[in-house]
Amino acid sequence: MALIPAILLTLMSGGVGGLLTASFQIENQAKLVTIGIEAYWDLTATRICDSIDWGVLRPGESKTVTVYIKNTGDDPIAGSFTVTNWEPLAAANYITLSWNFGSAPLLPTRMRKTNFTLTVSPSIQGITNFYFTIIVTGTQTFG
């Protein structure tokens, strides 16, 4: 999968002539892998979520994407996620991913609306596109 870097040029006029400034946008797509659970784009569980296209973000921006996490097992589970396979590796120093799954166990066959939020540091430099894998895991809870 090839991502094409995007450059945004803005011409600002003022006085005699113009001032040329440049800023950059960062394109991203993430693969989503689930273990012990399933992720869907919709509450009716008809559209499986196996990748997230975050679109274009600028330094300092955040974007939130909603997915629905389903417990497909027979026992309550706790949810967790990890991020791996950063390309380029340096992107991990400037980009963070969080979610609001919560700490309450997810009961069997139930779904939970979950927001993933991707945040790009305002100090990011030298990265115009990146890729990573999100691994979402359901772990059986006891009690």
C-alpha cells in the first residue's frame, strides 16, 4: 500500500507582492487486528472494521473514529489494545492513539461503542505519511 505525501501551499498576499508559506499534512491508514473479539463499523454488526483510514491530519491535530467492539465469546471480557509495526519507526515518537473502551467487562454477545482518537504532536517533523497496526484483544475476566 503506497501512501502519497501531501503538501499544502498557501499564498498570502500583503503589501507589495506575497508571502509564500508552506505547511504539511500527514496521511495515515491503520490495520486493525482483533483477538477474541470482533470490531464493526455499525451497531448491527454487518460491516467488519479491519482497517481505519484516518485521512489527512496536520501537526497538532486529533481525529476520533467510532467502532463497535463485540464480545463473541461465552465469558465477560476486558478490552485492551496495542500499537505495533510503525512505519516509519520514528512516527511512534510523535503520534499517540487512545480509546474509551472503559474498564467494565463486556458481556458475551454484547457490543460497546468505542472511540479511538489519534493525535499528532505539533512538533512532528520529517514524517509525511505513516502506517501502524492496532491489535485489539479481549481477555476473559473472572469474578
